[in-house]
Amino acid sequence: MSVDLVGFLGVVLVAYVVPGPDFLVVVRSATDHPAKGRAAALGAQSGLCVHMLAAAIGLSVLAARSPVIYDAIKLLGAAYLVHRGSGR
């Protein structure tokens, strides 16, 4: 299997640099308190790095092709957000 490393790195760079909804969360948190902004930025960047790593090793393709795995990831993410939103 041949991988176009330069093309892949280009896509990763663009996905990493272009602001998305996480940017608004970081800005909103930073205007509330600088420490909250740093925590939000660290969380957003950590999530992005995990996603890019998953894409690099092919887990994203597996999740896209398997509805069961995709639903499991989606439910785990929702459970985590509910947990974080409960204030604990």
C-alpha cells in the first residue's frame, strides 16, 4: 500500500490550521477567564491531535465503514460531554 505522505501532511496541516467551532469555544472560555481559555485550547488541540492520529493509522476509515463502531464512538463522546456538563 502506497501512501502519499506529502499529500497527507498537507491535508493534516490545513485541517489543523483552519479554525472551526472549537475556536469559538476557546475564545468564549478565554473571555470568561484566561485559565479556562488555556484549558479549552489544550482540550481542543488534544482532540484534534487524537483525530489526526486516528486518521493516520486508519481508524477513521474503520469507523466510517462500521456503523457499530461509529455509534459506539459517538455514544462515548456524548457520555463524556454529559459528564463534563454536569460540573463534576
